[in-house]
Amino acid sequence: MPVYQYLCPKCNLRFELKQNFSDESIATCPRCQNGARRLFSPVPIIFKGSGFYVTDNATKNGALDNIKKNKKADKDGDKETGK
């Protein structure tokens, strides 16, 4: 079950609750029993290692050269056919 952060607007208490995805986001503050609102925060994304771009592994197997040749051939073919 995911853990959600809540903030009480009355007493400014921050607290966490475990809730199912299907549960309502309505929560009660444990200190003052006021309604609390869910806080949203960005999810961090960490890219580790290589392989995220075409150019990362291109020098190892010549893939970048093949891509460039194919693009050039496509452009030359377009000129010949009048596209």
C-alpha cells in the first residue's frame, strides 16, 4: 500500500497515512480532528549507466554510422524520386 503525506490547514501538522489506491483522499488530523489535505511531491527519476541514448553504444558496434548512412540514403532517394 502506498504512503501518502497530509497537511492539516488548521494546526499545520504534517502526517502520513497508508491507504489503498481506491481509498478516498479524505483524512482527519490526529491532533485537532480537522480535515487534512493530501500533499503531492515530484517523483525523482535517476538514470544510471549508459544505454539511454542512441549515441551511448553507437561507437562500440558502429550503429551511429549505420544510422547516418541510412538517413543520407533516404535523403538521396527522395531527391531522385522528387519527393
